[in-house]
Amino acid sequence: MIFHDALDIAEIVRQLLEEGWEIHPEDLAHIAPYPTEHIKRFGEYSTHELGIEPEAYDPKLDVDFTQLRDQEPAASGFGERDLLVGADGVGSAVRQVLTPRTNPRDTGVRFVIGRTPLTEQFAGLSRAYGGKIVGGGVSLLLGAMRFPIPPKEAAEKLAPEVTLPDIHDYVRWAMVLPPNGSLDTSTAQETALSRMKGWHPDLRALIEQADPDNSTLLPIGVVEPGERWAPGPVTLLGGAIHATPPTGGNGANTGLRDADLLGRCLIEAAEGRQDPLTAVDSYERQMFEYGGEAVRHSLAALPAFVPNLERPEPA
Ligand SMILES: Cc1cc2nc3c(=O)[nH]c(=O)nc-3n(C[C@H](O)[C@H](O)[C@H](O)COP(=O)(O)OP(=O)(O)OC[C@H]3O[C@@H](n4cnc5c(N)ncnc54)[C@H](O)[C@@H]3O)c2cc1C
């Protein structure tokens, strides 16, 4: 699950190379899931590692939606004005206005996520990388991130204008806690270690030696696309309308699919092959279908990661 995006992309790139396509670093920079500014990788951003704090933003959108909602789309001049795309994630302010009854639902499941430098000490764990260790009502997922070239060095060679963090091979670990798992004041590491009494010393050391700035405790919420709104000049994309638990490894991919589909629908409108309202409607109808399916798929996969969890029903 953890490296789905990178593995899938690497596989496709290999196929393209075999077919004789030339792939350049710039091409990869466009599609690579890491590093990136917008796709969360375990809930973090590369800027975190650079020590750059994102600028504060006001979560309330300064947009008056009432004029749009009170007018017929044709009367509002839709087609000549911009389309507002709410791509603002699971807590979407745009969604709260557009479809106020579509709310995030807490699955109760908690993720503790961290990363630890990949040292010789953890060589013995290599068979567990890419796997799942289950015990004491939790599961621990491990993945080794080995850089053929450390990112900072790669950027200096390939794209000197880009500054990447000076990080080296690490083990990414994620512990899935059952409902009612602690979200109290303990640190992420303390929470994980409290569930690992009697576990192998190397596994405990892995958590103890984690980078605290890259370890965190997350509630897992879902947003299921349910109520359709009348198509108009405001729409939603990605986690704002279909937030999936990470157990499907499909959240970011589905968001990218939205962007691609919406883009193609809008091009059709711009080329006069369908009117803008029909284009947005077509996007939303398809997105609701596969977005809902992505959420159901990830929810169905949850119990396999949380021992003793009853299968959560879609809302
Ligand atoms: C632990 C974990 C592991 C995951 N693993 C995978 C995986 O392996 N594969 C996969 O495909 N998906 C995975 N996902 C899911 C993936 O992270 C999400 O599906 C994806 O980030 C959703 O993208 P998005 O752009 O819709 O929303 P987000 O990534 O949440 O982006 C929304 C952006 O909007 C910004 N924003 C919000 N409100 C405002 C505002 N008012 N003004 C300005 N900006 C605002 C936010 O700061 C944020 O940058 C995982 C998620 C988690 C939590």
C-alpha cells in the first residue's frame, strides 16, 4: 500500500521504455509522487523536511456562493466565468457550502506513522519490508525507502534550481490502531511502543529511533460521495468529495483521475463539443461512481489491517 504510487509509476515507465519511448527526468518530475507539494505522503509534505513552515491560511473561503446558488446557471453567465474547483481535501470548506450534508465520518481507526534511518541494525528486518506484522490488536506495516541517488544529490544533478531535503535511506512504518486507539497527549512513538510489549527488540528499536519530526498520529476519516448537487460553476475533486482510508492505497490516484477527467470534459466544452454545464455534469456523474467505489474498496480493506475490527458499513 505504502509505495503503490511509486511502484505503479515505475512499472509503467519500464513498459514505456521497452516500447521504445524516451523518458526524460522532466517527465518523471511531472508525475512522480515524491517529492511533491500537494499529494500527502503519509500526511506530510516535503516542505516539512526543508524546515519551511507553510504560510498560514484562513480555512474560511472568502467566496460568496449565494449568488451562484440563487441563480440559474445560464443566468449566472456560467461558461464565461471561472469554474471553482474545490480541491481542498477532507475538511473542504467548498464542500461545506456546496453539499452541507456530506460530512467526513471518523472510522475510529488511528494510524501512527513514522520513519527511521535505515541502518545496519535493521538489516534483519528486510524480509518484513512490504509486509504486515500483526499482534496485540494492532498491525505494523514496514517499507524500506532506498534511494538509488539521495534526493538532494539527484536534484543538484538533474534540476539545480530545486532544493530537496538531505535525507537518506529510511524505513517507513505505520501502525494501524483499532477504534478507540489513543489520540491523547502521548507522542506517536510512545503510542506505538505502548502496543509493542514483548515484541522483538529490533522492532521496538525501529520505533524508538524514529525521527520525531516525521512521526505522527492520525485519525482516519472518510468522505463518501452521496448527495448530488445540481451541476453549476462550483465542483469538487479528490479528498474533498471522496476521502478514502489509506488501506486501499487509492486516494491520491483517484484524485488524479478526477483532475484528468475534469480536464478532458472542460476541453470538450472549450472546443464546443458540449456545453459547460453538461461537461461538469458528465465529470460529476462519473466521479461519483468511481469515487464512491474507491471509498467502498478502501473501507472493505480496513478489517484486514485492524485485527478484530468489524467491517465498517458505508454510511
Ligand atoms: C496515512 C495515509 C497514507 C496514504 N497513502 C496513500 C497511498 O499509498 N496511495 C494513494 O493513492 N493515496 C494515499 N493516501 C491518500 C492521499 O493522501 C489523499 O487521497 C490525497 O492527498 C488527496 O488529495 P487532495 O489533493 O484531494 O487533498 P489534500 O492532499 O488533502 O490537499 C488539499 C490541499 O488543500 C489545502 N487547503 C485546504 N483548505 C484550504 C483553504 N481554505 N485555502 C487554501 N488551501 C486549502 C490543504 O492545505 C492541502 O494542501 C494516504 C493518506 C493517508 C492519510
